[in-house]
Amino acid sequence: MQADIALIGLAVMGQNLVLNMNDHGFTVAVFNRTVSKVDDFLNNEAKGTKVLGAHSIPELVSLLKRPRRVMMLVKAGAAVDEFIELLLPHLEAGDIIIDGGNSLFEDTIRRTKYVESKGLLYVGTGVSGGEEGARRGPSIMPGGSPAAWPHVKEIFQAVSAKVEDGTPCCDWVGENGAGHYVKMVHNAIEYGDMQLICEAYQLMRDGLGMTPDEMHETFAAWNKTELDSYLIEITRDILAYKDTDNLPLIDKILDTAGQKGTGKWTVISSQELGIPITLIGEAVYARCVSAMKEERVAAAKKLKGPSKKISADRVKFLEDIRQALYASKIVSYAQGYMLMRAAAQHYVWNLNYGGIALMWRGGCIIRSVFLGKIKEAFEKNPALANLLLDPFFKQAIKEGQRSWRNVVATAAKKGLPVPAFAAALSFYDSFRNDRLPANLLQAQRDYFGAHTYERIDQPRGQFFHTNWTGRGGKTVSGTYLA
Ligand code: 6PG
């Protein structure tokens, strides 16, 4: 009984996290469903470390100190439930099962309840940062049974990324599914950030006719501005990367995007909670449109549009794109935070919004200088209702607005798709509009279905119906909000 923690699942993330824990002085016992992988790992990547191999679940559990901590890094879904069932007979009250995969938060809510009903504790944690992050320091977002936190805190905070002052990018997020919810929103924001960068890239490539090397220079310069972030940095490097024939690899990659579900789950949750995360929605749909490759190729031959060439001054227009990206990014994060606020209320989680920005500040895929500003905004005003109202971000949008509008308008005139830039701008203009056309919408609903409406000259909560045609009856439809 010597290992501090067990880890099940020796795929890329699992192996790297084990080595990271080992580096920090923890003894890790490992197991994998395909058992031969355990020995492979011990004889190769983990050679010379203190890592212990187990060839069965009972052996794995027998190697652990009490309370036992068993972390799974397996594919989200059925595999997690299967391992919980395999583990339960060998664990005892107070032991802790940890799921570090990208699980759906509703599954984590259910599993926390189930594992707690057996007298054990459960942690569902987001782990972000890919292979490199897992090895050198990921962002870790744990939720689940609060009583488990003191038992995992030391290991998690030791192996996580640190911000400049040494603060770990890992803190307790909240009960049951809170950690996985926050990780899900992280991934969705990742979708948004990536889509914004891709739209900027298409404007440069197709509108301004820039080469990958020229775009590499542009992203390198942008990474020294407010946009300084991991995703801009890797974009810079991707654009400079040459294939074996010395031509840019980027030009040879098929334009159909994959997705593993976290973006889609976030949009589903936003629909259920009634929160407009329009930019993320567009980012998910943009991947779906990209996947319709054959249909697009056929349509391209038939559906005509204007010339894509943008004749504006290149330097000036590039600065407009940069400003558009920055302003849209602010809207995207504002929307992501609106969603987390609504989820916290609905699922009764006490989320620390500044703390979440700090966890995302380092280690994870969306890490950026920008997140430091979000942390400051919530530190100054923990009750901040919307990021767009924070003085710093309000000013940033004010300064970038002309450029942002110019980019969206130019893209529309040139037939270049900018779904995320445009969605962000439309949201901004809707959000700051105190008189939207929904009065007409309510009139239409009342006209065809007697759904009733409220009046501007009467108190809220009183509902009226008009017999618009003179042929309708007096019966009105019930009022309720979906
Ligand atoms: C991370 C990543 C990671 C994974 C994404 C990819 O935070 O380290 O987000 O979780 O790479 O889930 O998601 P898609 O396959 O849906 O793009």
C-alpha cells in the first residue's frame, strides 16, 4: 500500500498525466483495459520512474494508500459507468473515484449521486491542455463531492499549470457536475476562438490574397497584442509549417472539421437555459457546414456571388480584422459567462467567476492574456452582471467598433462567410437595443394563436388579447415560458 493515486486509461492524456504526477513526487499505480499497455508503458515512457503497474482492478486497488484515490481518463460515456461498476466492489467508504475525461455534466451529476449513495466520494474534473498540458501542467477544473476536495487538492494543484505569481490553475469549482460544466463551456469558448481565427484567416487568404507565410507574420505580430494567446500562437506556427515538399502543409489539409461533442452539449444546455450564446452556436454550425464537403463543392459550381477580392489597404484592413476578432472575442466570453451564471442558478452551484478565469489563464487551450483581464473584472466587481458592462471591455469594444462593422460589412459585400464575427456584432447590437421588434412578434403570436401580449402602458405580468380579425373568439391561450 504505497501508491498515492491510481490512474486508469493509458491513452495520450493518461500517460502524460501519470508522468507529470511522478515528476511531482507522487507514486502512481496504473491500469489499462488492454492490459499489455501497462507493461508497454512501464518498459518505455515510464522506465526509470516510480510508477507501479497493475494487471487487474483488485491489484490496482491493493496498491493504494487510504483513502484510495482512483482517477479514470477513459473515453466519455459508457466506459466511465463500466469502470465505476468494476471499482465499487473493491473500494470502501471514503474512497474517491475521479473522472478526468470530457464527460457530459449531467452524467457527472448522476454519477456523483450514485457513488455517494454507496458511501464513496466522486470527483468529475475537467482537464485541459492536450498532450503537452497533461505532461507539463494542465488546467484542472474539479467538481463533485465537496468532501473529496481536501483529498485531491494537493496532487491536483501540484501538477496543474501555474500563473506568473505561482497560483495554480486548479481550484474547486462546485458540487456534482460543476467541474465538467465549466470544462464544457471552456471547450465551447475554444470552438468560438478557433472559428474567429478561421474567419480572420479566410478574409486574409481569399479576400486579401495573402500567402501562408504572410499570414504567419500577421499572426506573429498579433500575438504581441491584446490577442496574445495559445490559439493565436499555434496558428502562427501552423501557417509557417512546410510539408515534405517544402510547400505549406495548411494548403493540403481538407476543409472538413471534426467535433467530439462538447460544443454541441453547450449549445443544447444554452437552449435549455434560454441563454443566447450565439457566437458559439455559429462556431458549432460552421463545423457542420464544413463537413458538408461534397454538397458545397456541387453548390460552388451553381450558386454565384460577388468577387471575393478585397481592394482595401492591406495594413489598414488587417488592423480592422484584428479589432473585429478582439471585439467578437469579448462578446463570446460575455456569452459564455452569461451561460455559466444561468447554469449556476439552475443547478445551485456557487461558481467563482474570477476563479474560473484564473483556472483558464494558464495550461488550457484557451489560455491567454485576455483571461487575466476577465479575472480582474470579476475581482473588481464579483456581482458583475455582464462582461460587456465592465469598464475595460466596454472601452475596448468602443475602440474596435468601427473596424468590426467595416469587416462584417465588407465580408457581406464580398460574399465571404463570417458567421461568428457577424453573430457577435448582431448580439452586441441587440443587447444594447432597448426596443427590439419583438412587439411585432408578440402581435403575430396573438393574431394567429391568441397567445396574448403585455403592453408598454400597463404593468408587467398583465396579458392582453386582441380580436385582430373580428372573427376570433374570447378564449386565450395559456401564457408560459418554455
Ligand atoms: C482541451 C481540449 C480537449 C479536446 C477537445 C477537442 O481542453 O484540452 O478542449 O478537451 O481537444 O475536446 O474537441 P473537439 O474534438 O470537439 O474539437
